[in-house]
Amino acid sequence: FPGSTASSGGFSQFLRTSVCSEHLRVLWNTRQRDVFNCVSFKTGRKPLFPAWCFSSLFSSFSSSAVLPPLVLFLSLSRPPQDVRFIQACAGENHNVALTDRYKVYTWGEGVEYQLGHGDAELRRVPTLVEALAGLTVRSVAAGRDFTAVVTDDGSVYSWGDGDQGKLGHGSRATVKTPTRVKSLDGIKITQVACGAHHMLALSDEGNVYVCGGGLGGILGLNDERDQFEFVQIPALLDQRCKYVAASVTDS
């Protein structure tokens, strides 16, 4: 980060990082609770989402190293006044952040209702998801055009594009506002991870549940069928898992 050092509080002091690996997009959540967007793509290619994803601070530089030339765009998304972000996640064209008061803010593209505001409008700045009022959200996750959160009672709420059943609601339907995932009723979930077309959920007992597109065996169920509701991964029954992660092509 230009002009930033370890002593001055730059990316070396980030708290959490979220990666949207298909487009090499990263969110850094710093100790100052600011959120930085970083997007990279091969030099000469058009950005895969427009410049409104980047709010106030905007700069670019080239990276040489061993990789092909990249162009990185950095921007700062400050939380509203008196709000402190403690977690931030990057979807394909949208972002989601959790505050220290366990409230959820989203911004970016909303065409698939992935922002959770009940409309398909673009949001240029972090905006409170009012549909989650009254819930205490403990963690957030973002995938390709969909979002999921975990509440303090272990429930999962998801919304956005439901293609291939990735929301876990039993259909391909788009869900416009946060909706509790009933296929996980009775299971206390501690974390979720979103890929492009699938989602993983980790229970307090260390069990892993999956839903969504099964192409390439990405769900770990020894087949390629789509799952429209969450099912447990049998191959992990004798394991006590601690963390789950999902990308575009694997879990």
C-alpha cells in the first residue's frame, strides 16, 4: 500500500482478509476498522466491476514479481460514523461487513438482491441491512451474487441469487431479503463459507454441511448433483472440523 508502513498502520496490521478468488478481489479489515478493496486483473483487461465499488481513496500501481503484470486498484470504504467493522467479506460484485455491535452492512452491485435491502439497487456506500434488525449476527460470508450470515443462536440466513440451490432454501429462486435456512433447523452453525455456486456450513460439533451446485464434485458427496437443501458430508463424519472455506472450484 503506497505510503504505508508497519509502524504507520497499513496492511501489515490487517485483522481479517476475504478473497474472491475468481477475480482476485480482496478485502482487508484493518485495526482501525476501515475496509480496503483490492482488485487485480491482467493489464489491459477491463475491470470486472465498475469504479463505483471504490469509494474515497483511489490509487493504482503495478506488480512485477514472478507473476504476469497486474493492475491493482485500492480504495477505502470507511464505515458510517460511530460504526466499527470487525469482519469484511468480498463477493463477486458486492461486499458485506459486520460491526462490533453485530449489525450487517452491504454495498456494491444489487442486481440479484444480494445486498439484502429488498431491491436490486446499487449501493455506493456501506448500508445497514435493516431486515436483520433484532438479530445478533456473529459472522458473515459472501459468494457470487449471494450473501449468508450466522446469528448467535446458530441459525443461518441467506439471500440473493439462488441458482443451483446455493442458498439452501430448497429451490433455485432468488431471495430478496435475509431468510432463515430451514434445512439447518436443529443444528447450531458457527461459520459459513460461500463459493460461486455452493455454500458450506460448520456446526458446533465439527460437522460440515453443504448445498448448491455439485459440478466437479465440489460438494464432497461423491457425485455431481446439485443440492437444494443442506446435507451433511458423510466423508467427514469421523472428523471434527474447525473451519470451512469455499472458492469457485473447490472446498
